[in-house]
Amino acid sequence: MNADFIGIAGPACFQNPEYTGNKPQEVMPGVKSVIVLGVGVPRGAFDTLPKGRAEYTNTLMAATATLRIIAFQIAKIIEKEGDKATIVPTEGSEFGYWYADLETLKANLSIKYAVHCAGLGSFGMNHLLITKEFGPRVRMTAILTDAPLETEENAQLPFINKTCSSCMKCIEVCPAGAISGMGGLIGRKMCTVHVQYTWRASVRALC
Ligand code: SF4
């Protein structure tokens, strides 16, 4: 179906003490499996920044659209087999933002953490998920289902990506100073305030 990776996490993984977000059980009480899938984003979308911001955004949205179609097809297959399925908004998509908690800026569950639970990546200091094949250059989504599928949690990687301990570049360059270097924690408010400020400044410049 053109996904670059796919895996399965069990809802029990979200009970780990390292996870502080919302849980899939709160969305689907009978959830038994979290299917995660993703696509790598073409490199050109990054290499042409900053001039290519429109192209960058459009390429990300194309990845989101691709994942929606794949996830919908999988959900239909699951329901044909007699189980239920619902699709979590792709991280970074409009619905992820609209329905996030305005105080904590957290979505209904972390797709990044679900992908980590499925053994497909570790967190960077910048709180992005660093996947084996594409690094952080990915778009991901998840499907919640009451189908009891075999999970791949034994393949789990370390929570923090090993490369980070000898790098720390994102901490140095973050203009909001929002990356703490404390094991993948970021200052969400600091980040949001900075983004809103720069967005307002750019709108003012256009007026
Ligand atoms: S510390 Fe380096 S490798 Fe780790 S997320 Fe930041 S920039 Fe990437």
C-alpha cells in the first residue's frame, strides 16, 4: 500500500512510567492493538528550504494524505474481518492540532511513542522520533483496533537515540531554547510562544 514502515504496539506499552501522554484506552476502551505506519518524506522538501517553504508544507501534506488513504484501507479490511478500527490523526496534521489539549498541547495519544513501542524508532533530544531508515524525516499515523494482533514490543529500541549523546546540535540551535537535553523533554510552551510570535511578526511584515 506504499507505506515505508508498519508495526504493531500493544496498549499496555502506554502504561510505562516514561510515557506521560494520553492513552489509546481513553479513546477506544476495548483497544487491543495500535497499528502504526509511516512514510519517509522526500529529501528535496528539506534541501530547498527556506525558499521552498510552500513546497515543503505541500510535500508534508501529501505524505499526510497518503497515510490517510492507506490507513483507511487497513481500517476497512479490519472491519470486514469483524473487528473495529479508527484512525488517529497523522502527527502534524490539522486534526492533531485542532483536538490537542490547549493547556498541555498533547494529542489523544502520542503516535511517536506508539511507533517507539513497535520497535521502529527512538526519541531525539528534540522530541522527534528518529526512525531506523529515515531518521526524523517521516510522517506517521496509527490505527486503533480491538483486533488482538501480535505486537512487536520485544524489538524495542532505547528511549533516547544513541547518537544524541555525542551531538546535542538541536539544543544549541533551537531559537526558543525549548530543548532541555533532559532525555527528550521539550518546553512545549516556549516552543509555541516562539512560533506564534514569529508567525505574527511575519503577518505584520506582509501588511
Ligand atoms: S541531539 Fe543531535 S541527533 Fe539528537 S535530535 Fe538533536 S540534532 Fe538530532
